[in-house]
Amino acid sequence: MVLALGSTVIVKYAATVRTIRQREKLVEVESELRTHRGKLKAAQNLRGVLTRELSQTQRQKKALDKKTKHDENELTSLNR
């Protein structure tokens, strides 16, 4: 009887220690997850900014190309 009670206490202790270690690991992993989610969000925001800047630069290039062509045509007509 004492042996059974002693083994039950040991099993319960071992299970408790394992649970505590798993909870500590869970807290650690959750912290890492929050860190990585923050980095992901920052990268997504940066990508959005860069995409908008690229679009703006492409529009500006298109406008400059159009103006350049117009100015070249005007210069050609003045040289005639």
C-alpha cells in the first residue's frame, strides 16, 4: 500500500514537473511568435510602401517620357 502510494506521488511529481517545463517552453515559443509576427507586419508594411513608391516612380517616368517626346516633336517642328 505504501509502495503504491509512493509510486503515485512520484508519478504525479514527474507529471507536474513535465507540465511546468512544457508551459515554460510554451511561453518562450509564444514570445518568439509575437516577435516574428511583428517582423512580418513590418515587412508587409515596407512592401506596401515600396510598391506604392514603385508605382509613383513608374507614373512619373511615363509622364516624363511623354513630355520628352512632346518637347522633341516641338523642337523638330521648330528646326524645320
